[in-house]
Amino acid sequence: MNSVEQLKNHVQPGVVYRRADLEKWSGAVDRHLRQLTNSGALVKLSGGLYYSPKKTVFGSAPADDEALVRAFLKDDRFLLTSPNLYNALGLGTTQLYNETVVYNRKRHGHFKLGGRTFRFAVKHYFPEKPTPEFLLVDVVNNLDQLAEDREKVLAQVKNKAASMKNRALADAVRDYGGARARKFFSALLTSDKLQYA
């Protein structure tokens, strides 16, 4: 078995690889990667990132967003979110956004991975999953970036906050709120005799 076949045998469908992950199975990794991408066994996603396509009845499935971001960051500590999640809070937001936001501790900026654009934002604190309380705080943090009537959104945020468990919301404000969110929620939380700072 030649080296390129040996490398191909180690590559599993549906998995995203960094170039460094594949070096251990090849003595000429760049040449072999070219051969495998030319044959379709691998797809180059961006500099140093490769995907082994998973075949389905509908054709090749794209790389999973979480696997893609995990390989790009070389880190498990991130949160995938989107302004579209705000629509589920019942704030009257209706815009659809073609953007996936990646809260993480390493990278900042827009990166194109596998034909999709991700906006990476460095944050030191974020939950494992986007909770309603986190999303409500995140709306206020990102108000300037929304294509919505801001005053209406803030009025709806106040209404939504009144229906939430105050302790969970206070914790979210403390842990994830920027200066604007802390100031905005401060009056609401203080009126309920809650301390969150």
C-alpha cells in the first residue's frame, strides 16, 4: 500500500482535520493532501483545514459547524450562536441574519470556513448553551448590530425580563453583560430588590 492510500485509510467520513493531524500518517503530507483533494477524498475548507465528505442519499453532507470551529480554534471552549435566536424570545424581532457568531477566547474577526462565513468574537465568559437569559442579555449587548427598531426591542426586553426568573437573569447580567446591558438591567433588577453585582 502506498503512502497516499495509507493516509486515505486513516481519514474518516464526516471529520474535519487540521494539516497537523494528518502529518503522522504521511511522509509527504502536502503532496498527499493535494492528491486526496484532487480525487475528492478530502475537501480543503481553508488554510490548513480539510474535511472528509460524508456521503448521504442527497450527496455529500457539509462539515458540521461545531466540528469545523473546533478544528479551526484547536479548542472546545466556544459557543455558536446567531442573532436569529433572538426571534424565539418573543421580542417582536423578525429579521433573519445570515451570520453565525462564535464566542470564543482566541480569535476575533470574520473567517470563511468551508464556504461559510463565521464572525468570531472574543469573550471570556459565555454559557455552554444559549439560555433565554443569556440571549436576552446578548440582545442588549448587540443592539447596535440589529436591523430592528431599537426602542421597541428594548421595551420588549423589559416585558420579557419581567416574566423570567429574576435570579437566573441577574446571574446572566453579572456573567455576560457589557456596560450597556448592566446599566439597562440594573434598574429592572434593583426594582425587584435583587443584587446582581
